[in-house]
Amino acid sequence: MSEVSLNLMLPRVPDFADDKHLILLNTLFQSQVTTIDNAAKKCSQSYKAANDLVGIMQEQQIVKEMTGQSRNRIFIFKPYLDIFGD
């Protein structure tokens, strides 16, 4: 039998990903919207560390910032939501 591979077009987790990246990624599968405060709580990190973590995930196009603001930003798990369309 041939194997069927489902490519869901989700970005690959970077090689440098550590436990905190994976915790946040798992959290995004549960709730596709997050803030820096929420990421800090879920990952047991400071606001600065969570901001850096989300920034890395934003560079990797795993999350997308939706407000266009510099404060109280909201991030979505865009690749996952794109699977389900508009």
C-alpha cells in the first residue's frame, strides 16, 4: 500500500524550538487567538520572554498580529485558520 501524506500547509517548527515554543504552539491549537500576556501565563515566562517568543513565531509566520497597534496586540494562528477558509 502507498502512504498518503497530508500537507496541511502549516509552517514547520524551527529547529531551535524549545519547550516554550512547543507549549505555545500547543496552546494555539487549542485557542487560535492569543496575546503576549496569555502567552506569558501559558509558558510560565516573563512578559519580555513571551514577547520575544511570539516575535520569533511571527517571523516564522506561525502567528499574525491583527491589531496593528504596538500595545495590547492580538495574534492569531493564521496558517491553522486558513485551513478552514473564510
